[in-house]
Amino acid sequence: MKAEHPDSDAHLERCERCGRQTPHTVHIEIRTENPTTTNAAFSREPYRVSVCGICDDETVTRMNDA
């Protein structure tokens, strides 16, 4: 288990695994959704990736979903 000291780039979010507010590191990734198709270059979408600083649980959310 990691120390409970938030990283300078972290902010508090609810962690489902920990069951409480914990420091998370958040970043945006561009991911290819259908890498095997002929139009793979056009199937890239932004995703928000949040990683708990306590248990390393990762939550990925597609940004273009309303």
C-alpha cells in the first residue's frame, strides 16, 4: 500500500475500491478504439484516466460520452 501523502499533481476523488476520498492522479489519453479496422487512424477518442494514489485502482472514462 502506498503512503497517504498526495502527489503535487493529485487531487481528491472518491475511490470505489478504498471506499473514501483519496488523492488521485488524473490525465487525458488519446486511445484508438478499433485498432484492427482500416479506419483505425480515425477512431481515436479522448479518455480521462484517474489513478488512486492509495490502491492504484484505475478508472477510465470516455470523454465524448454525454
